[in-house]
Amino acid sequence: MTLAVLAAVVASIAYGVSTIMQAVATRRTAGLAVVRQPLVIAAFAVDVLAWLLSLVALHRLPLFVVQAIIASSLVVVVVLARVVLGTRMRPVDRVAVVVVVAALVVLSLAGGDQPAVTPPDGFVPTMLVVSVVLAGAFAAAYRHGPPLLLATIAGLGYSAAAIAARAAHASGGLVDTVLQPLVLVIVVTGVVAALAYLRALERGPVGAAAATVSVLEVVVPGIVGMVVLGDVVRHGWDVAAVVGIAAALAGCIALATSPANAAAEAVSPRT
């Protein structure tokens, strides 16, 4: 369990670091030229590392724990944006950082070590259909879709990728995950989520998009994990888990509206 929690925490930190790296790179150049920046290439590598670490975490921890930790990458973004980009932290941001960290400690204890169980019949075909529907929804909404719709598609895409990754571990380890049909769901929904999020940032406020994605990628996988994939809360920790999730979400929403998060994320559409 300790290794899985550590993997999730490092993945969250890596996602936050990657965001700042891309923000710094886009301040040095604009347009498509930014993708040739060494810092952007390195950021993509960090993203891949973070994703692999999240798979390690999903092998032993319930979805509601892992996704809450991953969503807390907003803490890293806000703190590093203050140091690297010179943005300001509001008093509420400092409180939110403390609240999120405390909530994650509670959730880690409430979840405990839980290897994934075999998903029910029809789960894989259903997830394949979900990936097709999300891809189609993104294609339809790309040109004229409202920012909230695009952010919702992004949040659901990240959720589907996490759910598929959690279920894919049921019959083996990391190698087995790569060889299972669910890997297609992970790839398709992950790509759709990333592109939809960038488009949402391009068309609307950063805070609203980040908050929408944060809430969906915690709540949806958490519910599916408990209802479908056998995730459970440790005996006697039900109230603590609910309070922890609510506190983590509240903190993430506050950080999503932070000027520091806006400064880091708002530059992304220029790529």
C-alpha cells in the first residue's frame, strides 16, 4: 500500500511539474514552434512517467483514493507557479493547499490496500462503447461546443481512462494491462480528454474548466469503482472518507480558480 500511495503522490507531483514546464516553454515562444522546445518534449516525457506511476497506484488502491491524489496536482501547479512564474497565492490558496493535503492523508487511510477484482461481464464492451461515444462527442463539440461541455468531455475522458486502468489490472500486472483490450480504452479516452481540456481552456475560463475536470475525475471513477469494481472503504472509515473527498474537492475547486493556476494553464492553448 505504501508503495502505491507513493506512486500516486509522485504521479501527481509529476503532472504539476509538467504543467509548469509547458507554461515556461510557451512563454519563450508561440504557435506550433513550441512543440519543438526541449522543455515541452521533456514535459511530455514527465507526463508519460506520471501516467505509468498512476497505473502502479491503481494496481493496489481504490479509484477514489488515486483520483483524489492525482487531482491534487493543482496544489503543485499553484505552489510552483508562485516560485517559477512569479504569480501570487491568495490566502484562500494557502488554506486550500493545507486542506487538500490533509484530506489526501485521510483518504489514503480510509481506502487501504485493495487489489482490483475481475470486472463484471459486459464491462469491456461497455467501456469500448464509452470511448467511441466520448470521441464522437468531442468531434461534434470541437468547433462550436461551449467550454463547459468540452471540460465535461475532458473530465469524463480522464475518468474512463482511470476506470479502464483500474479494471485492466484485475488479471495481472502492468505487462498484462498493455496486452488487454482495455488498453485501447485507456489510450482513446486519454487522448480525447487531453484534447478536449486544451480546447476548453482555449474557449473559456481556466478556473471553470479545471474545476469541472477535477470534480468529474474524482467523483465518477470513485462511484464506478465502488459500485462496479469492488472498491470499498475501510470498516469504520465511511464518514472520514466522505469528508475527505468533499474537502479534497473543495480545495481543488478553490485552487482551480487561483490566479497561479490560470497563469500556468492559460498559456497551453498556444501550443
